Amino acid sequence: MLATVLALMLASATQSDAWSLVDGTTASWPSLSFHFSIKRSSMTIHGHSDFSVLASPVTCANDDAIDSILYDTFATFTEDLTQYNYTVEDGSAYISHRSLDSDTNAVVECDDSDVVPSINSIVSALSNATPVSSISSSSGVIDCPSGNTFKVSVNGIDLGLCYSGSSGFTMYGNDMEITAGYLKNHERIIKPKLVKDQCEKVAAPVAVTSIGKSLLTGEPIPHDTRQLKAMLFNIDFSLGDDKCSCKSTPRPCIFIHGLGIKIEEPENLDAFPTKYWGNLTDHAPCCSSMKYAMLNTVNNSWTDDEQQQKVCDRVLSVNEANQDSAIKDTIIITHSMGNLMLAGAIATGKCSIASSSTWVGLSGPLRGSMASNYFQDSCKNETNFIVEDLVAKTGYCPADDGIISLAYEGDSYSTPELDAAYVKAQKAYRSNVHALMCSNGFSGLRSDRQWWYWTLGTVVSHHSFKNDGLVEFYSCAGGFPASDFGNSYEDKFYVTKLNHADTAFRNGDALLSKAKMPLKWFECLL
């Protein structure tokens, strides 16, 4: 199927578009087909849990010996009558998409979304494969008839590998299996026609070791690797569990949203009526139930006493054990301004969090957001017409109490009273938050609004590019030191490359990036 699609691409492309292999020394390096089988529903690509990526080698030769290699790659997906083609050629990435029910030409753009797993990252990992005696999962030892078993690490994610010589190899992980096979012919991958200038490089040639060459070509394992394996006869590599279970006590969960909701509901909801929150059905093992508060955060500030009391009331109502203002045996998840509303309520004594409860904070602007300042300027036509049009479409003009109350601490739009409220909220936050998810980059996950956060992360006068498009890492940390954070879903204080919407679990998880796995983080957190 993939080769057929590629052949159609080749038929419509010119010879000058291609970068062919360097010389005859590359003849033993075949093209490969990587087939991905995804186990986690949050990691599908365009709704597909099974897909293939074609990879063709482009080598760098030195004295007739190949010392580094780069792969051109191609993958295609269909979703909702739209075809998406992802191409990496000469290290640059492109995405083209076209409607299948019309005769319009494909739209081609540079691609830096890392939607498709990087084959070149996998290739780099293969050269550092470590022999192990066996590979095991929660179901037992994985059968590898050849006995050639290895451990590889792709972007910090450990996988087991079974090498079957000329038949290829299979990589095993908690979230996916990857099967690689060698193709008989070199498949030339052509970059799509792009109106713009050349796209930036996303991949570069990587050094190839002897074990890397064997795995990429189907040749026998080198003698020194076999000797090392013999010495490691009792070293097993375990994948661990496929899914995380609740390590604490299951409790009711309540979700508190941030800015942007105009309608208020008097009671908590079983499901949120907009796309604000993502689907956590299979990713919340510690939630015995899930409820969603719905408050008017457009026309009310986070410092408003009545608004803060409503937050306390909504949280207290999810557990019948709550008889007073102390929140007991409850898991509270707050996103964006929701963090400030709860922190403000605690700081002013409206409610408190008992030790039996857990507060999980997501992308909270504990020092405010420069986006608030920028939006207020834009509403006054004091920025530029492109951004002013963008902000107008968000519905934030004219600026209402919600966004005004997020003016950055100590900046021109803030006030002494707001600055003092921030300081008190930060203290309550640091004293009560159990886990945090913040971002120091806004590249994010694929979504129809990804470009919006790219724009905001760049054009808003943030104090740092370490932001999620709307909230800076420094603001989200709220006084917790940066050293408390790690860039893996395994870290309780998690610093990501997600945008502001991604941290509300809207857009799933990345496949091979530990810094973009919000749902897996929440699933494995408690």
C-alpha cells in the first residue's frame, strides 16, 4: 500500500526533486518499512493505531566506508475524507493535505509538529543497542527465536528489540510495537512541491556503529556484540506494566476550568459540554468518579469573593464526607485560571484542603500572563492588525473582568491590590499543590489550534520563550524552583513542551516524546 502511494508520488514529481544515494557503496543498505502498532488510545495518529512509515537511506561516505546515515521518510494517513502526507527529505519535514472529495490541489507546508515518530531518532538509537539476555513484559518473557535481544532507548524511552536477521526486527514497548522489514528495492522519496523557501532541518546524519549497520541492513550481528551478549547471560530487560494502576486510594475527582467559559451551571456536571477538557475515561485510575465545575470565568475575576466561594462549594459537593469547609478525600484538578481561583479561595479562608485530598495543578498563571496585557492592548488597537483580528475572534474584546484579572504581576496593567492577591495565592498554591504540569515550550501536539498557540507564544511580549503560548513556566511554577521539575511523564512536577490547550488533556499524547505525554502523566501520577 505504502509503496503504491509512493509510486504515485514519483509519477507526478520531477527527477530534480530527488536526492539519490551517494554511490555504489550504499547498495547493501535497503529501504525499510516501519510498521507501528499503538497500544494507547491517546497516542493514535489521525485516528489510526496501525500505520507504516517508509524509510530510505541517504548515506555519507568516507574513503568508501559509510560512517553516517540519514533516512528520508514518508507516511500517509486519511482522516475525515482528508489525506495527510508526511515527508522528510534531506532532513527537512513537510506536510501536505488535500480533500479526497474535491479536485483541489494539496496544500503543502513545512512540518515541525513531530506528529509522525522520527525514524532518524530510532536509527540513532539502534547504533547504541545494548545486548540483553531476554525481554519480558507484564505477560511474561517475549519470545525471540533468534536469541538476538537488545535494549534500545529512543528519546529516553526504553524499548526491547528482537533481531531476526534478514527478516527484520521488532521493537517492544509499553505503548507500541514497531516491526521493521527490509525492502527489495531502494524507494526514492520525493519532497512535495512547496511554494515557500526550503524548510528548516529537523534531522541530520547520525553516526553508524557496527551493530547499527547490522540492524539496518539485515547482516549478521558483529562478533564482538555476540561476545558481549554471552557475558550478559542473566541480564533481563523488563518493559514493566502496559498501563498504570492507582497507587493511592481512589477518590472522587473534580475538574476546575480556567478562562473562556461564559455559561455557568449551578451544579457540577458529569460531562463538560465543550471541548475544554479531553477524554480521561481510560486514563484516570484513581478517579472513583469524575465531575466538572462550570463557572463564568469571562465576566468574573479570579479574585472575586463570590467566584472563589463557588469554587469551594463545587469542590466540597463531590464528596458527602465534607461537612465543613475542609475538602477531604477528593482529587482536585485545576487548569489555567482555575488554579488561581482555588488558591485565592484557600488564601482568603473560604475553604481548605485536608491531607486526604490531592490537588493537581495544570498551567496555572500564578503570576499572571503577559497574554492578558497583550490582549488588552490589542482590544485598544495598540498591537498589529493581524493579532488584533486574532484576539477579536477569541471573544476577549472588549476585555472583561476575567482576562483583566490575569494581568502580569508587577506589570503596567496590574494593580497593588492584584499583586498582593497574587502573593497570597502563590503561598496557598505552594502549601497545597501535590503535582504540577507546566510548559517551557509551545510546540505542542497536533490540533486545529496548534498554530494559534505558536502565534501567541511568539508574538505576545512574554518575558521568556519558555511558555505554553499563554502562560510562562516561571508563572506556572508559582515559586517552586525549576530544579523540582523533570521533563518526563514520570515526574510529579512535570515540565513539558505542550501548549496551553494540550495540558487540559485535549489532544492526546505524543508517541516518542516524554515531554508531550499529559494523559500518561495523569494516569501514572497518583
